[in-house]
Amino acid sequence: MNVPAEQVNVDAGTEADGSRSAVDDGIPRWVYVAAAAADDKLGQDTVVLSMAELLGVVDAFVVTAGRNVRQVHTLVEEIERQVKEAGGPSPASVEGLRDAGWVLMDYGDFVVHVFLDEVRYFYDLEHLWSGAPRVRWQDQAAG
């Protein structure tokens, strides 16, 4: 796993509601670009999970959802476009685009999951990986 110079250290803590979070999370800046791109196209409840300590093979998951198949396609296209325009990599693979219920964009160091809204809640990755700190990506994306 390559560690770009743009990374910062993990500082996980516990929020007042009991959820874990990470402010400066040690993940590639492209993760923030991907999350902001999803937000730009009205991705539903975009979340970034710091996965390095739990998985060791990826630094982060970006999880978002669209309300319909067209929006899922738009989210995938926008994420790929903005990451590339920011100087980031293209995904090594994109799976699930045909059905667009769950599209997985594999960037190597991070993975973007773009769900159809109801499919996201069925698989509930945030609950499955509840031990992963949530990253306050909005602060990093704005900076």
C-alpha cells in the first residue's frame, strides 16, 4: 500500500452519540475528492470509513447512494471525472454498472461503493463495518 505525501495521521475518537470518527485520517486525498464529487451530484448520506486498521488492503471506503439508476450512473461518472481531473488515478475496475444496484469502483488504496438507495440499506455496509472510524470528509474536501 503506497502512502502519498498528502496523507495525515489517524486521530480516531468517539462522538457524543457514541459513533467513532476520524478527523485527520491518514487516507489519500483522492478519497475526499470522490466523496465531494458524490455530494456534488446529490449522493445520499455520503460516508467515508477509514478501513486501514480493519482490512489492511485498502485505506478507505466511500459509501454513497442514488435514488434511481440514472443517478447511480451519474454519481459513478462524476466521481471518476473529478478524481481524474484532480490528478488522481482511474479506477482499476468498475463492477456492477450494468445493473447499477451496487457499483464498486476499485481505486486500489480505496474503494467507492455507489448504491441504489434501497440496496444500500439492504446490505448496510456502515453497520457491517461499524468498527471503522467515520471520516469527517467535508472538512478535508473544503480544505
